[in-house]
Amino acid sequence: MKVARIALEDILNELLNKYSLNNNISKTAQSYYINKNLSPSKIMKILNKEDPLTMVNERELYYLCRILSTSINSNNQLVLTEDELSRLNIEKYFNPKEIQLADNFKGDPESRNKSTFTIKDVKRINNKVSMAIMTYDEIIDFMDDGWITYNYATQREATISTRKRKNGISIIKTPTINQEAVAEIEELIKLNKFTPNLITFNITDYSGIGTEGKGFSINGGNLVIERGTEVAIIDGFHRIIATARAKEHAVDPDAINGLWYVNILNFTIDDAQEYIFREDKHTPIDKKHKATYNKNDAAMDVTTKLNTDGGLKTNAMFGRVTTNMTEIKYGDKYTTFDIMANSIRNSFDLKKPMDIAFASDILKEGFNYIIGLQQENFDSRNNSIDLSTHYNMFAFYVVLIANLKNESNLMQSIKYILNLVDFSMENEFWKEIGLLNLKVNKSTINKIQKYCKKLLADMEVEA
């Protein structure tokens, strides 16, 4: 490429953020890939942002530019604007030889219609863990044909960036990549000097009872994975990317030969996170992000459950907790894991599994009422004129729910208290107790506790 690929990735990520759900682009993409004898499911995973561009080879970056640039709408007009088309001028990024090779490339027709992928000579350790040895070429085929994915829930913290748009700010989420580390590993692989070590995939078990028989099977020592089954990289992302780029950039790709030891898990998201927490050694995860994987921290476990249980129709807090303030400022997140966990830790008794289950349930119920009763405020929170949706206010909400946990009519009690509270920015109380500080500490929570008890006393007098 004429420029560092990250420059093109940034532009493409911005465009995908805008056009990922565009049906005209999807139709063009699938037709383009079918004509190339490539799997249309692969390009759909790219368009839907399931596969980050970091995992896409340079030839496919070129194809993505072509697809976006040639897609037309129902009025036979190009989907992209003139400015967007000029930014995707392929001659800025690819030299004539790369363009010619990409245009002339045709995949294996059988690959496009392949409904399964087989990993050979697998050693079954137990019903949740298997091991194998895969060559560089097998790993690259596994990724290039769209079988491997990247699940942010079982990886290190994402990189969050923002872009200005006519209708506001959009958030772009991408994997956090140490480009220098990738480059160093790539050079060692090119020289056949990289000592093989362990990389780990997870065939994600969303059922909690195992995926075998549904998404994969092991027969005669071979592991057969069905198309559509999520196989997420949970350890070794940099090494896999470096392997693919080493082959891609080598003068003689056939001269590069190597092996990877492969750990294949069939874990739930929770179990995979616990595995990552234990294994985090060589490239440490951001401390705040890593803390969310700590299943031995009862308060964090409750927070994670609140953030992942069910869906938005049954849980108003589903997917609303983050470690990144940018997602709160510009995205759809409400508060942080730190604020929630600190508040829960100092408000609930979490000594027994039953306590954790109770806290998770009552918080879910309480926040359904709190957010539901203030839905208009939360829907327009980025333009809020009061503090009801401020990320630190969730410390107050946690304390409130904890104090009302034994009320027979929780919704009515919450509604009554919310009507008593002055959420205005002029209310000096919030400033005095430090609620507007970046970090809510135990002292702040103790002051909120006293405030809640006063509100409850007023409620009892009224009753």
C-alpha cells in the first residue's frame, strides 16, 4: 500500500459507522463477493462491523473501497457523497500492481459455499477444552474465510474515537492494537524465527449448556465447525494478525512456514472473561477494563450481570455500563463499571451467592422503574438541563434502591422519592457531597446514604 493501512482503516470505519445498515451497499457487496468466489457472509460480517478491519487483508480493503464507491440507490444515484467518494480514491492507497492483482483475483468456488470448517487432529481435554496444532496457512484460511470473529465482550478494552457528523457526533469502536508489537512479530515470522506458543479461540456458548451438537462436533479427532457459529479470538489477536500480514507482505510467502498451538474453548461469556482475567500477563489489559472480568469481586459481578442480563425490553440497564467516558458523552452508555461497583459494594451485603442474586434482581427491577419514570430525560440525556441522567447520579440510584429493597411496592416508593429530589444543577447538595467529581468514593456514598434516609423518613411521615 502507498500509505499505512491504518489511514485507510480510519476512513472506512467512519463510513461503515454511517452506512453499515444500508441495503443497497449490502446487495452490491454480496454480488461482488459472489463474483469473486468469496464467501458473501464474510463481507456481511465486515459491513456489520462484526469483523474489525484489522482482521481484513489488504486485498479486501481494496474490495471494500470498490463496493462503497460503486453502490447505487433506488434512484440510480451513488450512495456515497462526492466528498466521501474523493476520500476513497483507490489510487491514494494502492499501487497499480496491487490493484491489478486484486482485480484479477478469483477465490476457490468451493470456499464460497463451504458450510463447515474442519480443524484436524484435535485433542479433547474435556467437554469444554480441546487443543490442536495449526499451520500458518490454516490459521490464515480460518480468518480470511470469515470463521474467526472478534467479540469485544471477551477481549481487551476497545479504542473509542469520535467523528463529527451533520446530525451530531458518532462513536467509532475499534480493537485496541499495539501496531509496534504486530510489526515486531511480523518480522520474526517472516524470518521463521518466531517460537510457536499458545493462541486461544472460544466457540462462544450462549446457551450455558454447551454448543457441541449445534455449532460444532468432534468426530474421529477432527473438530467440525458450522458456518454461523461464533469463534472468537480471546488470546493471540496480535499474533494472528501478524501471521496474516507476514504472508501478505512476504516476497515469497511459501518460504514462511510455522505452527501455532491452538487452545479451543467452548465457554460462556462469563467463563471466557474469567479465563482472560487469569491469563492476562504479556500484554496487560487496561486495569479498569480488566476489573470488569473479575468474577471474585461480588460488586463487579453484580454490575456485569446488570449490564448483560436479558435485553433492553426487559432490562433498562442492558449494555448501558462502560469503562470509557467517551461512550457516555457521545454514545448510548449511562454510567461506568467503577461507579456502579463502588456504590453496590457499599450498599449491599454480598457475602453469599444468594445475596448476589438478590442484589442483581432488585437493582434490575429498581432501574427499570427509575429510568422508566424519567424516560424523557434519559432519551434526551445529551441535552439534559438537570443531573437526573448524570453518570455519577447512578451512585444515588443504587443507594436508593438498596434502601427501598424491602418495600412492598417498589415502583410507588421510587416514584415518590424521585418527586422529592431536586436534580437541578443549582442544587448545592450535589456539589457539597462531591457527586460531580470524576470519582465517587466511599465518603460520597456515605453522604448519599444519610440523604436517602432523610428522604425515607419524610416519606414515612407523609404516609
